[in-house]
Amino acid sequence: MATARQIAEALREIGVLLELKGENPFKVRAYENGARAVEQVGDAIVDRYRDGALGEVKGIGQALQEKIGAFIESGHIPLLDQLRAEHPPGLLELLAIPGLGPKRVREIHDMLGVASISELEYACKENRLRLIKGFGEKLQAKVLDGIRFIRASAGRKLISDVWPRAVELREQVAGLPGVERCDIAGSLRRRRETVKDIDLTVASSHPEQTVGLIARLKGIEELTGHGPTKVSFRLKGGLAADVRIVEPGQYAFLLQHMTGGMEHNAALRGHAKSLGLRLSEYGLFRGEELIPAGSEAEIYAALGMDFIPPEMREGRGEIEAALEHRLPRLIEDGDLRGAFHNHTNWSDGANSIEEMAAAAEAKGLRYFHISDHSRAAVYANGLDVERLSAQLDEIHEVQKRHPKLRILTGIEVDILKDGGLDLPGDILSRLDVVIASVHSRFGQSREEMTERLVRAASHPHVDILGHPTGRLLLGREPYDFDFDAVARAAAANHTALELNANPHRLDLEPDLLRRAKQAGARIAINADAHSREGLDDLPLGVATARRGWLEKTDIVNTWPIEEVLAYFQR
DNA sequence: GCCGTTTTCGGCCCGACTGTTTTCAGTCG
């Protein structure tokens, strides 16, 4: 069966190929918008199609309905097949090179016959790119540089790897003379799971002077752009950064602009325009008249809407919600009372039960759940029945020394290939909270994997489904299964779905969190800590929950522990 | 290609910077 992911991918590819072909940019955008709309609806898009209700989805008109229908029925879209036949597949990867967009890629292909990154690299080295009109020596060098960059890093990095460096850079800039404010903006501020670069905003009483100072900061390897209001550079280690500087009175507008995301800003400016206003990083204008704002909240208020938290600014319906005053009240860091899913040195964790408990207590948590691996996870020194029983005794002892912290017993039990569990029911029934996770056989068919997960989520002893999609950021794709079916099973059986806060996972991702909530499922924000420091990942989990529009009540570990256990038991 | 309490046609966000041009196209976010 067709999945939302596949449909969106196909529409997106049509958009890119049309762009390459030189089509009307608004038509191109319509396909991109359609892809996003499909992703938001999720796999239920197939039901919408069967019900003849596809046209009710905003962004999907007559033409896209036909294409989606064709894909669902046959797995093919004639237009896409035709476009693929017209364009060598390697052209798409050329678009990833900084400085090359559709126009130039097309020109390179038509003039030089280049159709892949390797061919382009060769052409640059032979000095042939310069032969094309409008291309010069610098552009050729930039393209070669871009090819090297792509090969080295594949472009994106984990937010956890970039964040500390961004904080450091912000401190450096904030300390410069004349700088009144400096903030981390862009995808970092929106807490995207992976980011491409660091965006900083600066308020300065002497912008041009500040630009010069920033360009000479320590740690800069190479300046890549330099104008009166903007500096771009690459830091040692390869990370790119963009810094924009304005006068203090314009700062709120710059921060809003630089925080993005692109779709959010486009929609916001479109709304401003419908009010007869014009919004840019320099201000909100009625004609020539500036409507002043000292904060982002004042900008949104001037546009007739509630303040939209940065994590929600992804063009996912937040502007409509803010206009109608129905934004959710997002969960906050301080709302977490406890943490499930933590490992110790009984399996593959680095610290003892005692050390982990002390760390949890220091974080102000009121309950803390130990869940080491089960026996099938041989690589992780998983526990069999005997060792698990022995661990329960030790937990009992540690509990005596920590009267203020409720230590919960448990296990992260492997879900076997058929959806059964790796430990017998009588031992599971002795535990406070049981997490079930898939750690093997990721390549099962969609039907098998769906059945496997639905069965696990419905198991009477299972309380939480661990890292439900199995994705590893920049590493492994999620396994193929019907998420909504699993979410429904979880909701019906009072099994929480995990939001694994480990920066390599962040699983569930925001779209799926919203779909989980729609299905009535509850979420557990879990550190999956393998050491004391692992507990520091919890705020990233909260940020991801915020990106998924979740409120305090949606998250089980914001509840008192008695309520959580009662929920799991029912 | 989509969309509409301004519109079923005529819009569709806005500006910075680069590299190549003598006034601007392309890319980027």
C-alpha cells in the first residue's frame, strides 16, 4: 500500500524536476506544498482518497488529486515517469552544491553534458565551467569547494553537536563592543533535530563597525560572505555560520525573520500583505510608516495573532491556529516529574543503579525508572530472568537510601520477530513499568512490522513502546510500518508511545507526535540514558514534544506517578 | 498548480549577497 512518505517523495521529486525544467516557480511550489500537506495528513491520506475527500485537504487541488490517485492505484505517476526520462538522475544531486540552483544546473548539463557530481568535478578541474556564459573563475572555484564540502559532511549535523559551538560563538559576539543583543536563531532556535549551520542575530548601535569585528573573530577559518549587514563564515572544523546585524530598533523583526522557518515566514508575510502591510527583517510597514515592535510577541500581536513559540514555526498550520487563538499551551522543561527508560551497568549503561539514582535526584526528578536490556540483546549484556531478579533486590536496597526519589523497576524487553516478548509474563508482571522495543530484524515487510508492533503495543504487560520507528538520525531510516494503526492500538491498550530524547533518535518525530495525539495515544519523554550525562538529553525531548504541539497533559511523565501507574494498569 | 469576507483571474514573501554583468540574474534562507 502507498504510504504518505512515498507519495510526498514522489510529489517533491516532480517539483524539483519541473524546476530543473524551468517551469513556473509557483507551479513548482504547488508540488512542494502538496508534498507537505500529504505528510501532515499522514497515511490516512489513502483513506481520504478512497472517500473522495482528497480535495478538502488544503494545498491539494484537481491536478494533485489525480497524481496522488494514480500513485495509490498503480504506484506510478505518468508525469513523474516522463520527467525522470527527460532528466539524468545525477542532476538532482548537483542541486545540493552551494551556489548551484536549477538554472545553473540546467545550463551546465546543456552546455557541457555534465550529469553527475563526479563529471562536474572533472569539468571544473579541466577549467571548462568558465566557458559557459555567466560563469567565471570564482564560481568554478566555489563549485569545487562545495563538492568537497558535500563529500565531507553530507551537509547536516545533529543539533547536539552544533548547539555547544553556537553558544560559544554567541558568547564571543555578545562580548564585542557596540553589541547590545545577540541570539541564536534559525533551525537551532526552532530545535530542529539536524541543522546545517549556525544563525546568529545581532543588535548593534554601529552595525557596519560590528560587522568588521565579527569578521575578525578567533575560530573563523574562512569568510564566505561579507556585506554591510551580514557576515558568513566557516568555523574551524567545517561548521558554517551566518550572522546578521541591525540597529536595536529593528532587532525584534530581525530575530523573527532569522528564526524562520522559511514556510512560516512566507505564510506570515502573505498574511501581513492581506492586511495591507509589508513585513521584512527591517520592520512591519503600512506604506512607508513603520509599525514599531520591541519583541516578537508584539509583531505577532500587530498581525492579529497570538505569540507563536519558535518550535512551532514550521508552516504546519500554526498561523491559522494563532489567528483563531487556539494554539496549544506547550509543555515546558519544568513540567517533567519523572524519567522512564534508563540503563545501568547491569546491561550496557556506564553507571550503577546508585549513581543513576543520585543523578536523577540531583535533577529534581521525583520518580526514576530502571530499564536494562533483556536477554535477546546479547550485544548489550541483556538480563535473563535470574539476573533481573537479582537486580530487583539491588534496586530495593538503593531505594532505602533515597527516600525522596521513587525508583521504579522495569526492563526494556526486546520485541521478537512475531511481536512476542523476550521474557516470560510472570517476571514482567513483577515489574513496575515495562518498555518494549525493536532491536533486530528491521527489514521486515510493512505488514509484518505493523503486526509485530501492534501486537507488542497491545500486550497486557507492555506499558511503553520504545523508540517506535527505530530511526537513527543521519544513520538509519525508520522501519516501514503503519504508524497510525500502532498508535490506535497503543491508545486502546493504554500503552504510551516513547519520545526518545537521545539526540541520535528523537523518535517519535514531530509529525508523528501530532498523529499519535490524534489517535488518542499518550507520550512518554524518555532519556534512554546510558550514563548519568544521558539525563541531560531530556530538555531536547521536551523541545521535540513542543515541535509536535504537545501539552503537559499529553506527556505521562508530567503526571504524579500514581496516576501514571493507574493509567498503565487499566 | 492552488486559491479566494477584496478575487474564478491574477496573484503567489522579501531582501542580502555574489559574480558577473554595466544594470542584473541567480541563489540562498
